[in-house]
Amino acid sequence: MQLHRFSLSMIFLVILTFLFLQCTTTSNDTENTKDAHSAANATEKNASDSTSMSNANLIYPQEKHFKNMRQLTFGGDNAEAYFSFDDSKLVLQVTNKEKGIECDQIFYAPIPQTANETFDMKLVSTGKGRTTCSYFLPGDSRIVYASTHQAGEACPPPPDSEKIKAYVWPLYPTFEIYTANLNGDILKKLTENGSYDAEATVSPDGKTIVFTSTRNGDIDLYTMTLDGKNVKQVTNELGYDGGAFFSPDSKKLIFRASRPRTPEAIQQYKDLLSQNLVAPTNMELFVCNVDGSELKQITELGNANWAPYMHPSGEKVIFASNHKSKRGFPFNLYMINLDGTGLEQITFDDSFDSFPMFSYDGKKIVFSSNRNNGGTRDTNVFIADWIE
């Protein structure tokens, strides 16, 4: 999903202890689904109340690439919003404990076209377990996402940070990848192997899914066709490879990766992985062909560089980074050429901007941010015109 692409709950512990991860159990599917729909209705009302907000309140003066920004969600933790192929809808993951959504669930909504329209979200996951990393499939009537719901209705427990003494992400082996229609009906289970399978995205040509899995004992990228067949391993170097997206021509992959090098770092990585955990505080960006060939590291900035997405030209990458920080945050968006030159800061928030995606026509950008949250811990989704 990100963070996983990351689970939202994982992201915010990084911002506050290096963001968040707190998840409690839910009662049952009926109650959880009911509460999730209530959250969507509440979000719609909040959005309606805020449509007159000045654009100046949302865009910082240095953010020259943005115009006509609009806040789509109001309250809770909303992230990993990704465009449909026709650029008319977004699918995203939401946690809102005040509304009964105890850990990430998947919603979608049409993108408002006028000031009077609201971002009217509809639940499309089951309301059970934890979900992450949703994406539209060709035709925009189906989505793909990862979920733990078949292993239990409750949110899986977070890692015990006091016991582990480190900031880590869980790699729940109960995450499997599913397709569903926009009514929330599960259509097909694409993976089933008792390993972490998540972080799926779809190629622009609509033929291939890339995802992250621990099925080989490490955390690597794989591809498969839309029916879950023809699975091929893409990466094979020790370290966490994840959050991959395709280039506009569907020929390359851009992703984040950790690469432990010292004996101590390698041992720590392996020890955590044996517990289905990974420490995400040091990641850089890599690019390769879809088959894994011509692998190249793009960044060498330090700290966490992640959530990359290719510019419509296919020659640059936008991504989130805290490389300027000594305390874990802020995270802001940056752009860099595929050869590692021309680093440019895009956003200038004092807390958190991440999960960028350009619309398929290249005219808009969507991302998640802590801006304009009234001093709360809320993360919301914003959309803007993209200006070169």
C-alpha cells in the first residue's frame, strides 16, 4: 500500500517516534463495515464544509509545481491514493479509529470536478483484518489489494516496540493479494503461500502486476499476470525491495530498497526478517527493467527515501524523503533524474508529504500530507494541477 507502500498505521510512528503503528481489534465484519461506511459519510460532510478553503492555505509559496490544490479527505489517516486508468477516480486506504476503522481499509471515490462536489468514499474491502496497497485494474471496475481478512476479522497485532527496541514494520505472512469489484465483492485470490504478499501495482499497459513477497526467505520484487499466473522473481539481492511502480512505458520498475552491507547490519536484518519484521529507516531508490536486468541505484541520500513514482516523461522520479532531517521528520517530496542528477525539492511541509502519483494524462498529482490538519496527527489526501 505503502509504507508499503506502507500501512498507514506504520507511517505515523515514523513521524512521531519515526511515524505510527497502533492497531486494536474489531468486533465483527458487520459492525466494522457499518462503521467504515459511517466514516465515509462523515468525511463527505467535512469535505462539504471545507470547499471554500483558500488555495493559499494549502500550497506553500515555494511549491511552484502546484496549482489549484484541493483537500479531498478531512480527518483520520488517509494515504496511498492512486488514480484509475481514466483519471476519474481514486482508490486509497483509510484508518479512522473515531469512526470505527481500527486499521487500514480500502475505499474508492470519484474525483470531484466542481467546488460543490464532495469526495464521496465507498468501502470496497471486506472491513475485516488489515488491508494495504490498493490499485485499479484496467477498465476501472476492479481493484487489487492485499488483506489479512482470511486469517481473522481482527486487526493483526503490531510489533512490541518495547521488546524489540527498534522501529520496525511487520511483514504479516497473512497478507495475500486479492482482486475485487467496486461493490466490494472478492473476485479472486491471486496469492496463497503463507508468506507476506503485498504492495501490488499495475503496469500502465494493463498487463502486469508487480508486488513484494517474502516467499523465498528474503523481501523481493515479483511480477505476475493479472490472473495471478506467470510469477517471476525480479530482484534477488539481500535487503528489502518494495513499493515498486512501473515506468509510463511499462518497461521499467522504480522501487525503494535497503541494502545491509556490514556483518552487523546483515545479521540485524536477518534476525528481524526471521520474526517477519523489517527496519525501514535506511532506504534508497533503485530502477531496473521489468525482468530485473540493468539494476541501478538512483539515490544515495541517506535516511529513508521511498514512495517513488515516475514523472510522465519517464525521465525523472518524484519521491518522499527525510534525508535532510536528523530527527526522523519532516518528510517532503523531491524530484530526481533517473541518472541521479538534478535533485529538486517539490514540497515544503514541516511534517509529512508522501505517496505521490501523477495522473495518467500527466496533468494532476495526488499525494498525502499532514498539512492543514489543525495541529492534529491527521493525514489527508490532496490533489493539484501539476505545473512543469
